[in-house]
Amino acid sequence: MITRSQIKLIKSLQIKKFRQKEGLFIVEGAKSLQELLLSDFNIKKLYLTHQFINQYEKSLKRFQSIIETVTEKELEEAGSFTSNNAGIAMVEIKPNSPFGFGEREYILALDSVNDPGNLGTIIRVADWYGISKIVCSENTVDFYNSKVITATMGSFTRVRLFYTSLPDFIKKARVKVIGAELEGKNIYQFSFPDSGLIVLGSEANGLTPDVKKLITDHISIPRYGNAESLNVGVAAAVFCDNLRRFQGLS
Amino acid sequence: MITRSQIKLIKSLQIKKFRQKEGLFIVEGAKSLQELLLSDFNIKKLYLTHQFINQYEKSLKRFQSIIETVTEKELEEAGSFTSNNAGIAMVEIKPNSPFGFGEREYILALDSVNDPGNLGTIIRVADWYGISKIVCSENTVDFYNSKVITATMGSFTRVRLFYTSLPDFIKKARVKVIGAELEGKNIYQFSFPDSGLIVLGSEANGLTPDVKKLITDHISIPRYGNAESLNVGVAAAVFCDNLRRFQGLS
């Protein structure tokens, strides 16, 4: 059973202010939970259906003491999913730890990306293309937003995010800074350097002026039709795809 | 002003059954409306704010007789946007007309794509890469769903969709049938033929068996990390990008 006060806590974690106060976030649904159980996140509480418990008995062994058996109806009342036959986890937020560049490494940088679905898609894309670090401007949507977590389809367990001042990060990075822009050199003709930062801006406004000044390579995806722009998740994928293809052929 | 009965009609058009009964769909928000005004869609009614009317005076001249001036509050009550300072249009649905292949043409095929945001993204991607036709299985989400229209960012005016039995369409097409699959040949090494059909399935289930049987080229986007799959909108973009890049270099 989930008590009233637990439901209230879970619901409050939909809001960033309360996530920060409690140091907790929630993970919902079968796919995300499966990946969570295999990750190094510190899980505080698992509200799970009988069905999910039976199906993942082995992975759940070490979590016995924090499992609460609940019904689908309780999950749907407490969580944000209209249907959830698996569970909800309450998980500890990780510290916002800085990172730098490894050898021959590519990192993604997000400049004011507001939409949680887009951030989730970008994390999933990064995970597909083997990019494990994303640096985000402070006004980029919160990683621990439950819509972000859900949209990553489990990739939130494998990609590290660091929120900071992008201009400061870029100035310290000492790598090529590749900006995804509408007016730039054709990505099909671009020789990707050994390592670099790929910077993506918001769909509505592109890169912010302070970031734009620091771009060393302004690169565009060629357009063959009439759409004004591409979704930022899509642009991230096309950049990663061109990078990996270039590296594979060179 | 929007009358009670008009609000009821607009709201009913959120549901496919009522769209089909009335032969109408709705378009909301500034970007979609701007593109709609320039398109060949038959607009039946425009509910617009003063602000939008002043800004697009010229494009609106020929629509004088069907414009109703409304407030933002009325738009938000009638429509699906939480904020809308532009307007809502009621527009005639086009007939579901078949199409075939032009010379050296690529068409996208969608096999059971359910998510309206994904369909909208795919239409926008097609428009960016100069692909103007998408054939959809009958169970693919309805083009005229207002979430689809909104997610296209105006590209719904430039891309034609045709709903039909995919196996029947493929059998008649006489082109190479390229399936986006998890297990297939590396897309980076694929020589795209002069024309072809690129078939994308649902994220959850991939291609349906009857469609899979008809694929001539099973093609995959190489994976470098650990995500299990890519979002279907993202996969569509990576396929179109590889196609145009191949054509540009060959």
C-alpha cells in the first residue's frame, strides 16, 4: 500500500523545488525500472506490482527491504502515468559533479533546451551513439524531471549530465567547439576533429550570444525542402550520426 | 466571440470520429496558422486574436468573411493549448488520395506508428529533407490529430499522407523497399538506389510480419553505446540524412 503521505511526497517530486529539497526523484514504468535496478543509483523505495515483482525476482533480491507491493490503481493515483502496471521508484539525486574530456572524446552541450521530451530524446541518442557526457546550461530543463527520465527509455542510467555556465565550461575545455546552426558549413563536408564539444541550442532561439561567440566551427545540416528547422533531438542525432560515420571512415 | 456551440464543435474535433463526421480538423497557434494561410487547404473558419490579425493583415485579406475576433482566454478554453495568443482555424480534411513514385523519388512508409508527436516529427523531417509523400498503414495515428499537426511546425501543409494497406502499396510500388531495422546492413555502407521506399515501424514492435516479408534491404543505424533503440522520428531523420548525403556524394 502507498500511504497518503507517501503519495503526497511522490506527487511533490514532480516539481523541481521539492526534488531539490528532498534530494529525491521518481522513476516510473517497466523499462525505466529495469534499467534502474541495474544502475548505480541509490534507490530509496520501490512501489511495485505483484506482476513486476514476479517478473524481476532475481534483480530485486537485494532490494527486499525497500519494496512495497502496490496495485496498478495506486500507481496511477500517485504517479504521472495514465497506466502503469510495473511500479514507481524513489531514488536519490546524484551530486552535480563536473567532468572534463577524456582522450578522443566527444561531449554534447545543451544551450537552454527547455522541453523535457527533447532532453530525454537527446540522452537516449547520446547513449545510442556512445556519448556518455552532456553538459547543460543552467536554464536547461532538469534531468530529474520525470518526463525527461521517461523519455530516455532507460538511458538516464548511462549518461552523465552536468549543469553549469556553458561559456565557462567552453573556455576551460580546450577542444573544438562545434555549433549546430542554421547557417554554417555543410556537415557532410566537415572533418570532425579527434575530440570536440557539439553545442545544440533551443529550437526557438538557437544558440545564446555568449555561447555563439565561443563556437569555433559553425556547422549545418543541409536542407532539401522547406521546413524552417529541425527538432533539437533530431539535430542531435544527425550530428552524432555524422560524427560516428566520419570516424568510422577516416 | 466563440459561441458555446462552436466551442463544442472545436472540442469534438480532437476526436477522430468527429473529425471524420464533420470533415474538419483544427489548426492552433501562430506558426501553424502562418503556414496554413499560405497553403491550399480550404479554411472554413478563423478564430484569431487582434494581435495576430494586425500582424498578418496582408495574408488575411482574402479570409475576411470567415474571421472571428477572439480573446486569448477564449482560445485557451476552446483549444488544446494552455497558452495561445494567435488563433484556431477550422479546416477541411483533404480526401485520402493515393500517389505513386515520381522519377528518382523517395517515399517514407510508416508501419503502425502510434504516437502523434512522432508522426509530427517525421512529417517535419520529411519536409526538411525534401520528401513530400508519406504512406501510412491504416493503424498509424491520424494525420489530422491536433497533436500531429502542431508537432509538424507547419510542415503539414507541404507533405502528403496516404493511409492504406502497406503490403498492398509495397507490392504495387516496384521499387526497392528499405526497412529500418535493428538487425540489418550498416547504413553507412549502403548504396541507396535511385528511388525507394524507406519503411519505419513502431518503436515497441518494429515492422509487422506482413511488411517485413516484403523488405528488399534490411538496413540498420550502427549503435556505439547501450540504448536499446532509437525514437522512430530520430531514426527517420538519420535515414533521410544518410540518403541525401549518399546522393550528394554519388
